[in-house]
Amino acid sequence: MQRMFCYKRALKFTTLFLFILFLSACTTTVKDRQVADDLWAAWEKSEILSQVDYPDAVPVVLVHGWNGGEFTWPVPERLIELEQKLQRDIFLFTYRTGIFANRYPPLEVLEEQLDRYLAPYQEVDLVAHSMGGLLVRQYLSHHAEHRVRRVAFLATPHFGTNVAQVLVQLGKVIPEGNIQATEIQPGSDFLWQLNALHGAELEGIEVLNAYAADQKLLDSDLIVSPSSAHLPWAHNIVIRGNHHALAKRLDEQIAVIQFLSDGSLPAAQPAPASRDVWLRFIVDGKVVRLSEANLKSYDARGLPNKDFAFCCELRSGISSQAGDKTLILDTLERGNSYRFLPYQGRKPLQITSDELMQSPQPVTMIEFNLDQPRVDEAADETELQTPDALEPAEGHSEVQPVGMP
């Protein structure tokens, strides 16, 4: 009896579903058919674009970003016109990515796909949008024998994007999660390891890094902040357009096209005024996992606050483990202070925002190694040993920050 009831219920819903599909097919408009026709036409032009027309010229390969694809870029007709202007072939490298949680591969795997794609070329120029720029940097960091001549980064989150944190939370609805989103969170293991190279992966390559920094809503980048998009080890410029327009209107970006043509660079853009800091703490040779139990934050009046964040709860790199290991300070204010409480009776480490804000770069990465010997055993407190980017400050434990850009 119960089985018969379930069968009738399933039949009812199936019939209803088929009826809705029938109504949808009947209500298809001329406009809907035109959209389909336009899509077919675009794919036909894409097939033409993929053909080799300038075999003796250095080709340009476009690398899209997260949730992107062929349609990240100008329509094929406009790319064909750009080919004719440059007298060079333009090819599209694509890979699996998407907005919904799925089994999308991490960037460390995608770099090998990019390597195989670029293998046939004796020399090549790259244009990378958004996360595609991180993919290119990852590829360059592990393939010293590459044949890349020039790279133009467009709106690349070199130091992550907060939008990824939202995607990570949404990805938790399924076991697979959203691996690509975990890697591009601010403070992730992937980004820490990549930026700890201090741009060494770009040596010998002509680089142009372009991003949007306009305060107007329609011309601002709501995905990647200027402090994250600015690349300290490259020639930076600001161009108009929102996050997606920088790629969609590639053929209108005069500075980028000129760079691809002859390598010329326009006037450089100064670094953004904002200051973000990523901190890690090493105890007994290992990076410490952080929590509100061992990290305290205080405002200028000495009152406790929670003006900080940790990354990353989930694994955020192919060579990493899960656990919050990075302290992210993106609301630095004068007079704020932070107190790290190591275990095993070690002396607490006091850090002030005034010291951290002295860095000349928008994003600063510092590792405090509490295993370092004391600078002065006779003193109760020793100077904080810092790189040239920070002046020594008194009143701190015997630690040595490393890994600062």
C-alpha cells in the first residue's frame, strides 16, 4: 500500500514537471531563439580565432580567472580585430572553475595544465585576469625553463579577496567544498608561499600589473581591493573599469595593448595608502595555530577588541594542512596593540600597530620566530629585530620577523 502511494506521488510530480517543460517550450520567444543563434555564432567565431594566422609572431595567450571562461574576454570578432592590429595570434587557455562548490582542481594542479598548453610555443606573451594571474605566477614559480616573454596582470588578487571567504562558507554545504576559493583567501597557505618569493618568479620577464582603483561604483573593483591588486615587484598602473570590464574590454585598454605591442610602460602608479598585515608565529619550529585563546587585540585605550581575523580553517594549499595559522590585520589604527601568548610558559609577545604601519607596501607578511635566541640575555626586554622595511622598536620580546616583502 505504501509503495503504491509513493509510486502515484512520483508519477504526479513527474507529470507536473513534464507539463512545465512543455509550457516553457511553447512560450519560447523569438528573442530566446536569437540568443541561441548568437551563441552559436560566437562559437563559430571562436573556432576561427583558434586557427594559426601569424605563425612567425609571438602569440598572446589569455588566461581567465575564477568562474571565467571564453566569454571573460571580448567577443571573438573583437579579438580577431585585435589579432589583426597586433599581427599576432590570440589563443584562449581555459580550465575547470565555477561559482558553485564542486571538485574543481587547485591552482597547483592547474599550473601543470598550463605548462602543457604552453609547451608548443617557442615564446609567448600572457594576459591573465583575476585568479588567472595567480595561476600564471604559480606556474612561473615552478617552471624556470618557461618561455614567457611578457605578462600583463588584470585585477589579480595577489593578496587574496574577501569574496573568497564567502564562497568557502557556501562550499561547506558539500564535502568537496570549494578548493579554489580556499586558496585565494587573504592569508591562505597558497598565497603566503607564493608571495614569500618576493617576486622571484617574475625575474627576467616584462611585467605590467593593472587594476581598478576608482571610487565611483561603476568604475571600481568590488571583488579585489587595490591593496591586494597592487604587486610590489612589478610595474603597477590603474585603469578605468570594474573587475570584469578590465578583461571584457581588453581591446580598449590602450596601455595594455601598447605593452603587448612593444613592451612600453606608462607612468607607474604609487602604492595604495591602506596597510594590511599578515602575521605568523613560529614556536618549536612550527607555525602556531591561532585562536582567541592565544591572541589578544586592544585599541588605543587598552580596551580589548576583535579587529582581526584568522586564516584558514580549511586546508588552503596542496602543501598545507588545515588550521588557522595566519593573523590578518586589515583595520590597522594608530595606538592599537596585539598580544601573542605562546604556550609552555614562554613570555608573551607584544606588537603595536604603529610599528606595523611603517611598511612601505600595502600588504606586509611577517613571521615572528620565537625560537630565535635572545639578542641580549641580560636585558628583560630586547629590541624587535626587523627587516629594513620596519625600524627597530623597543619593548618587544626577542623575535625576528622574516618573509616581509
